[in-house]
Amino acid sequence: SSRLGPSTRQPALRRRASSAPRFAAGRHVERPSTAMARVTRIVPPLPQTERGAFCPIATDAPGERILYCNGTNVLWRSLAPLLAGGADEKPEDIFCWRGHARRTTCAAIGPNGQWVASGDVGGAVRVWGAKGDHVLKNEYKLWDGTVKDLSWSGDSTRIVAAGDGKEVRAAAMIWDTGSKTGEVGGHSKQINSISFRSQRPFRIATGGEDMLVAFHQGPPFKYAKSHTVHSNFVNCVRYSPDGNWVISAGSDSKVVLYEGKDGELQKEFAKPDGITGSLWAAAWSPDSARVVTAGGDKRIRIWDREAGAQVFEGLVGSGALEDMQVGISWPTQDRIISLCLDGRLLFWDVAADGSAKLVTSIDGTQGPLTCLACDVATGALLQAGGDGFVAVTMPSKSPQKAKIGKGVQHILTHSETYSGPSEAYIFSLDDAARRLSVESCEMVGEPIAIKEFAVGVAWLDVEETKIIVAGGKQNFYCISAGGVEWTKSGDLPRRPTALASLPSKGLLAVALERPDVTVAGVQSSEYNIQMFTVADAGSADGLAPGPVLEGHVKEISAMKFSPSGEHLASADAGNKILVWALEGGGAAKILISDWSFHTSRITCLDWLAGGKRLVSGALDQHVYVWDVDKPKERVHVSEAHKAGVSAVAACGEGAFASVGHDGFLRVYQLE
């Protein structure tokens, strides 16, 4: 199996400006820079799971790569670096196919390794190339509901799929034409799982929420028989590699064995003491002698086919909710891969007697990422989103994860001037701030209740012991490790939309919503920046209003002071970035006003070391690197994140990172 080449759908790092939007005559058009941004690291999201549902994960025939779904993407990762802990995983070890418009649910590669089939919640199955340019071969719309499971025939010429259609709930078809080869019926409710017998005579097995396991003969396929052994949902059915057996696992904790050719019931495996909850997934060993199941009781269990009994059970973690096992794969005789509810991939070594030992796990995040920060002292990148977890990614190490429990809005880390322990402040949707140890990935102290939505956060003092929070109700909060030190009301005439601080010069900038006034029937388009001077960070009286900066006509969405203290960059919901030259007392004048290559809302800004180069990201999926000394040039990272870039962060000399709604973390080096 040859290594996958780079995809044309991966972010393109371009020199030319031909893909940039056109501008009206007379407007300044910028030139591409001779510099380039090279991707040095990619941290992809983990498989997307759902509580109370089987989550398919697949591997290729040689057992070299794992295939899973997240969001609207299908991801493929090489197993070798993951087995080593993931620290040495390179960008070329990861591939992401972005061809689906709806959330993907399942994917499988044909045994010949040439084509991949993937399904989504809209009832579509897409067949695309596993090599070269990964071109889309065809798309088949099967029904309006979800595609829950799919499978290839052994000769890679047929695909079977099952799910939640209104009338049709399963289909068998020729892979390249979509021609149906009979009807796969026999169920009155959603079909959760489907499996294809690749040996002749061909057979199809299905299991569903009507508690039936059904068998179909063909082609053309037609219903043959069904069994009602299960007393709850059937979550997974699988043919053995040799085609002689079928296994079913369900929410009644039962594992049932059937004969592969005729579908006759053979036996129900003996239930071990203490087994509870659903069995969400099952997989055969390559020699067809054993079966492994993934359970809602946070255990994987290995069963012997001939004995009809369990030979091993392994508890995952502490048995917490996120340790629930929802997916399983047995790619090689000595290796099992299981999937936790929180997306962790667990790798088990299997001994000859059927016992297993957990050897490594791959952690990270699952959902869209909304915030990113870099801890300068350790070089760690911290990323988080709405799934309630913060991932800490150290250089040359795989991510660690801390549970917050609520969606994260902001992450604030320390600069190189800070001499204390490496800690980050995490601001979440429960209107609280938490301290996180970057090195141990554990919480420090108790949460600090702010009791107001934190629109923006920044360091208020040079020592970086006090944080200023601009709240959604137009209040200021100053917090430290000990709690809320002071609050102040009345200084913000309108709701803030962004915040930035420059402690070395005692400056604070707050972007405001437009005033609720009309002139000649036209809504005001004044989106201003209110500057403040900070004479004493320890007192609310030390914060005093300063000049008002005018220049934006769209809502200001991001601001950042340069590390050198010379400039303030501000960006808005249109496509405009303004760079202000700072003067005394918070006054500033516009230095650059024509950085307008983004085509939608700019979500984030950050300055690289030295304060001359600015990184911006937007909902248009692109990242730009601008240079104050060369304002007519820029570096363009095209399609960095599907569905938009949500945050960027400088992370070293000429290096920066980005995260987006696709759940990816990408690290770049300017060259």
C-alpha cells in the first residue's frame, strides 16, 4: 500500500495573487510576498462521537492507516506514529478529505486500497480515490436520513450501506455506477449496522432498532430470514474474515453467533458477571477465532468464538462517562484499536491467549476550535472550543487534555517577560475563569466567578498578575489568582466587541458596538475604539478614558497591540484591517488602511515577534501574513481551515499557528 500523496483539497500555500478578490479601478492592489509559509505540524481532531450511538472506525487492509469521520471531513492517519505516541506524526502522515457538505458518519476503504466510500447525515454516499489527487468518483443519494454504516465486498466491486431512511433503510450497489443489486429489507425501524460476506455465495447481514438480525441472499439480494434473539437494539453485526460466521452485539449486552452462509443461529455467548449497558461495536480478529466488543460499561471484552465465552475484559481509565467505548477495530492479529466517547484512540497489544494490554492512547479535541494561545516559556499551544476540553500541545509531544465542562471562550497565556510558573487562564461559558498548569495539564485552585459574559480578556499589568475583563454588560473586571480584585461600571457607553492591552505603556483599547442612532433614516455606521490609560492596575480609579479612534464602518471583531508598542492592529466584520501608529496618551493615527484581501469577517489577529509582521485569519478560510515595513506585500495561506479560521497565535521566531471550525491545529514556519 503506497503512502497517500498530498491532497488538492489541503491548504495551499500560494505565492500568486490570482485567487484574491478583484478591486475597483483606482484601488491599491497588493503584491504577493516572496516569503512562504510551510506547514510544520498538523494536529487533527479526534473521531466525532455521539453518546448512545455506535461510531464506526476503519483501517485499510494492511492495517497501516486508520480512517474516521469528524464534522464534514473524513480523516486518514498513519498508525505507525500513533503507536509511538503521536509525537512524531508528520503532516504527510495525515490526510483530510473535504468533499462532503453534511456531517460525515462512516467511511471504509475497499480491500484493494484504491477507493474510499463515505456516508453522511444527508443520506449520501461518496466514492473517492484513496491515492493521487483523491478525486471524487461518484455520489449516490440513498435516502434523506443518516447513513449509519457501510461495507465493501472483498473484491472491491460492491458497496452496501444502511441507515435511517423513511422507506428504504439499506442498499446494495455496484461501486462505480450505483446500480442497485436487489433489495435489502426486513426491518421496520432504523438499521444500525450492515456487513457483507465476501466469499461466494454472497450474503448481507443487518441489525437494527427493531431488535432483529436479518440475512439476505443474492445477488440480486433479497430478504431470507431474521432472528429475534436480542431484546434491545442491535448495534453492530459483522461477518468474520473467513466468511463462516456472523456476530451481533446489542444494547442488551448480548453477543450472538450465527452461521455465515445460511444465517442459522449458533449460540448466544455466556454473559460474564457484572456486564451491564450496551455493547456498541464489535470486530473480528483476522483469524476469525475471537471477537472484541466495545461497551457502554467502559470496557473492551475479548470473546472466544469456539468457547462462546469471554476470555478478557479491560476497564478503560477510571470508568468515567468519557471512558465509554463506542468504536472498535482489530486490524492485525496483535493489535486492537478502541474509541472512547471523548474521542481518545486507545491501542491495545493482544497476546496469543487473547489477553490485551493498553500500550498507548492518542488524546486531543473533537469539535470545532474557537480559541488558541501559546505559552512562550514552554512553547506549548493551548487550543479549545465548545466541547468543554482544553488541549495542551507541547513541541514534539502529543496533546494532553483537561476537562473544563463548559465551552471555552478565551485562553490567556504569559509572555516571555513573566517569571512565574507556566499557567494559563481559561475563560468559559459559565462566566468563570480557571487556572491551568501548562506542564501538568491540571487545574490550579478554584474557579473565579465573573458572573458576566467575557467579551475580551488581556493582561493589565507588566508583571502579568492581573487580568482585565470587558463584560457583555459594559462592565470592567480585574481578576488575579486570588479572585476578582475590583469592578468598574459606566466607562463603556456601548457593549464591547473586542479588547486589547499594552501594559508596558499603560494602554487599553476597547472596541464598541455602533450607537443606536439614525441620521436621515440611515443607521449609524460608527464602530469606534475607546482608548483607556492605566495609571494603577490595582485600583478601578487607575483606569481612565482616553481618545476615541474612528475609522471602521463594520463591527470591530479583533484587536492586538504589537509587542514593540508601536502599533495597534484592528480588524472588522467586513474585510478591513487597520494599523494605527500609537502616539502619547492613547492617541493614534491610521498608518495602513488597505489590507483588505480577506472576503468575510476577520476573526483573529496576532503579531509575530518583533512587532512588524501581523497574522490574520477570517471566516473566508484564509490566513494572511502582513508586513508593516512592506505593506504592499503579504503571504497567503489559502483554505487553511474549512468553515473558517477562528484563532491565530505567534509561536516562535517566524512561526505561527492557527485553529478553525474544522477542529484542526496547524503550525507554520515562514521561509
